[in-house]
Amino acid sequence: MLFNGKYQSCRDTASELKVNHKTTFRWRHKVLNGLNIALEEDFKGIIEMDDLHFSFSEKGRKGLSSPSKRGKEKGKKKPGDGELSVKVMATMDRVHSIKLDVSRIGRLKANDIKRTCMDKNIDLSSNILTSDKHPSIISFAKGIGIKHETFYAKNHCRAKVYHVNTINEKANRINNLINIRLKGVSTKYLQNYMNWFRMLELIKFTPMNYFNWSFTNSNAWFKWQEREIIYKDFLTDYSNIKYSNNVKFG
């Protein structure tokens, strides 16, 4: 049901299976944790890079009066610069390779891109990176030594070939999944949902037994058991949000 392309909510899935929605939630994330594996992507030609923005959310967390924090944000100078803006780095070529990495909450830095997006299958000699003139992406590209073609965001492209239209098309569908179909998801589980979308895109082009991959990934159970610790460490290291509202680990 996770891979039938319908993106059903946990409650809809539970209703169809006639089980409690908490059961479907637990199983969903056990399976999705197993998809967080290092797929051997082979980026070809022009690689597009852009950051996607999501509102910080603690949906489903008990004891909170406002799990989704919106409105005026401290330190917000430009759209997406606020301290509650969750950044997902999207890296895609124009064939079918795709990476979606939750990188930081707040203003993106070049080191965040290098930490989450650097892939051994990016050929620095033949691939060309294209993006708008985001200073952190420019700094990242210069640091790894890849040819980088930029354009002004207001112009959307340059020379008709340097653009991020591939990312924009998928970003619209990701936004529909996260904010409309699922009515927002907890930041704690956002990477799982990125893995879900990514896998559904990949299996369009390459037949693969994603179910076996999930259940043979030795890290899947550990990541499920340690999800709260992983979330706490992420907030501590890559945001200005103070971790609070302790819950039982595991």
C-alpha cells in the first residue's frame, strides 16, 4: 500500500486494513526507515540543485498547544530564511537520479550541503551543476571544484538550458504530498517521507524489490528505535531550536 502511488494517510490505511491507525503509523515508519539506504545513484550530465522549504512541525507530539509554528519568525530576512524553516536539499539530474536530504532548520550553509548532498557518483569532470545564485550553493560548488552554471531566480533560467525545472516539477508534487494529502508531517519524520517520494520516483525507471530492501537493511530497526535521539541530535546540531518535551526513547 505504501508503493501503490496513492500516498494514503495512516488513518485511511488503517481503515482499509481494519487495524488501529497507530499500528499503521509504526509500520509505515519501520518500512520507510529501511529505505534510508545509500542507493548507487549515477548522476548524468547537468545536475540541478535547489533547497525546498517546509515549516517546522511537531505534529503528533503530546503536550503541545501549537505543534506547527508559523507566522513571523525571528531572524527572517528573506523567504525561507527564518529559524523555523526546514531545508531539504534537492539534487537531481535530467534522467532519473534524485536525492532529497533534510539538511538544516534555519539559514542554509555550504557545509550543510556538503554534509548531506556530496555523492561519490557525481563526476566532477563531466557533470555540470546548475542552480540559482544561492550563495551557499555557490560556495559548495566552488569548494568541491565542480563546474557551476547559475541564473537569477527571477529569470528562472539562462541560455534555455540552465534551470531547475526538474526540481520545480517534483517540488510541486512533494508539496502536495506533505501539505495537502498528509496535512503536514512532523519534522522528526520528514526524511522518511522524502525517502518515500524518492523511492516511488526511482521505481518508475528501475524495477526493484523495495520491500526486501527495507527488511534487509540492518540499520532500519536501529533507526526506528533511536528516532527520538536522532531527532534531538539534529535539533541540537543543525538548528537554533531548543529540544524540549521529552518523550520515552525507543
